[in-house]
Amino acid sequence: MPAGRARTPAPDNRNQRVWRTVMAIPAGCVATYGQVASLAGVPGPTGPRQVGYALAALADGASVPWQRVVNARGQISARDTPGGCRQRELLEAEGVFFDLEGRIDLNRYGWQP
């Protein structure tokens, strides 16, 4: 690098932006994948899916509260793993209520940044 030129810091990658956004969701609240995509600057029709990929990339034991992200219907998205039960347990421990169809009232528990 030539003398006198400052190095520009590397921009955050998609996963880092998603994780930072999810970290801001308070306990007892949820956000949708689409909402997180919008707030994290993950544009386009695949943004919500990319949020899912970013959350799936979390290391075991990460402090990011992944459980606070649900689908647009206020439900836990189906997975090939038993993580849905764990997600529901974590949300219920935070005081989030599920109706008989397994939905969360987004008007009541939805995060308003």
C-alpha cells in the first residue's frame, strides 16, 4: 500500500449484518425473516431465505438469539432438524405465547425497531 493512503475497512458481510440485527431484537419479541432482511440490508426476493442461511451458519453456543426470528405467518419455520421444538421452548421461556395453531400474534409480540 502506498504511503499516506489509509486502508478502507472491509464491509460487513451478510451474515454479520443479519446477526447484528437479530442481536437487537429484545427478549419477548419476535421479528420475521423478511423484517430482518430489510433491516440488515439483504435486498431482493431471496432476502428472507438468506437470513435463514445466515442463522443456520451460527456456531453452536453463539449468543445470537436466533429463536426470535419467525416466518411471516408468525410461525416457526419447519426444518429437517428438531430445532423447532427448541425454538418454541426458548420463546415461551421469554413469555411469547403461541395459539392453538402454533402461531405468534405479531401485533402483540412483533418487534418495532
